[in-house]
Amino acid sequence: MSAQPVLSVLITAGDIPARAAKCLDAVFSQEGAEHCEVILADVSAQSRADFYLRWPGLKYLHVPDAPYMAESRVACLEASSAPLVAFLEDHTVPEPGWLNEILAVFERQQKVAVINYGIRNSDPSKYVTRCYHLIDYGPWADPAIEGPIEYACHHNLAYRRHLLVEELRGDAGLLEAEYLVHRRLMSKGWTLWLAASAIIRHETWQNAEDGIEANGSMKRLIAHLRAGSEGWQQPRRWAYAFGMVLCPPLLVWRIARTIIPRPGLWGEFLYCLPLIAYAYCRIAVNEAFGYVAGPGDSKARFAHLEYGVERR
């Protein structure tokens, strides 16, 4: 690595180090990786420093006191030193060229604050895994369309570091609800960008209930954080909760309108539509509870599912 890294790759991992190993192997094999720093925050109770010694360039952080998504990602961010940061979940594997494509977009597009990667399904062999790839990442699924976007996914994103640090100042918990960070950046004239050629492979839920629980927990937490950060009073909270009856068709349409320009995904979308619609109905109920009943144990449940459940 050069004295001043051009980009920091920030990875959060938990109790399945074998899948983090696949992610790290792919990161360190990227062209240009020697000019970057790679930081991994391990939230597991027992340190696995010895396991991670096989990657000599890795900066390993053992953060058992930061077991949730926001806290572990903030630990990585605070330890980073490059002007650009690229977050990865431990169950992702970046394809060759991912790193250089991120750097190229930030260089070409000076008003881009956030880069969403193109996302490829690691396991398209089952109906459930194909459906959940679209539920989680349909608008950004490979083959994606390069260009500015209205909204980005969560967690697997690259940022201009100083902009992210500024938005999180005093409220680091917003990394559990990046949608709010993105809205603030866009209100200041910054752009979200889909880098279609910066592709990662994302491991997928192997059963429907895990996927519904994870998405529902995340949506409940985001709803709670949104209402709290924007100072909503009870009437508005209840209005949004009841308004969740409209959410499933709106979410289906949000995916559909990004699928329309990609004919190669039309058949896949129609094939998966029954489970997509069912999942969004269940998830909407969780979001409604977030507005009026608080987060419950959604933060812990989401972290457990993200860090501790096997995928493929």
C-alpha cells in the first residue's frame, strides 16, 4: 500500500469468517489494491486476529462492543485514512475491475457523493434466492444501467469520506438508515450514482422467512430512526403507519420501473413477482410498527441475521 491510500475498503464481519475470507481474497486481488487500505471490523465475541493474519495488508479491528451494523461500520470509518471509502458486507465478493471502476467514477463525476455497485446474484439456482435478489437489490441488479439514481441500496456503497463523516456528525446511528444520509446529500446538490461495471456478487437468503425477517427488521429500524430524526409527532407517525397499506404496490412498482429498460430481466421479474409481493406485504407491517411502536429488538435481530446466518 502507498503511504497515502487512494481508497479505504471497509468490511464488517461476524461469526462466519470463511465467507469474509472470500471477500478479502477478492479485494486483495483487485488491480490497484496495493494503493488502498483494507479494514475489517470483526463483531464476534472472540478475536479472530490469528485467522486474519493470512492477509498481511489487512487492518483488523476486533469490536465486540460494536455488534450492530452502524457501530461496526463507524469503527471502520473512523480507522480509515483515504479520501474515498468503499463499504462491503462480508457476504459479498467484488468482481475483477470493481475497485478501478469506483475510482474512475469518482474521478469523472466530481458531484457524485455515493456510488452504488452493480449487484450480481451469487446463487441463482433456487426460486427463493432469485426472488430475494430482486427484493433486496432489484433496482441495481446486474445487468444494471450506468448513471445517476434517485435512491441507493444500504451497506454496499462507496462514499467521499468527508461528506459521510460530516453527515454522521452527532448521529452515527444514521448508518443504519443510509436513506436519510442520501436525502441530505442530494438536498445539498450531490448525486447518487449507479456504477454498473463495479460489480459485486452478493450471497442470498436461502429461505423466505430469513429474508422477510431481515428486511422487516431493517425497515422497522429505519422507520423509527426516520421519525425520530425528523421530529415527527404522533399524528404523522400514525398517518404513515396506516399509509403502509399502499407500500407493497409502490415497492413493486419501484422495482418494475427499473426493470422495464432491462428486457433481460422481464421474465425473471414476472417469475418472482408472487413472492416479491408477499414479502413486501409482510415487510410493510414491520415498517408500520417502527413508526408507532419503536424499534423493538429489530436492531439486534437484523445484526444477527446479517452476521450469523449462512447464505450462498
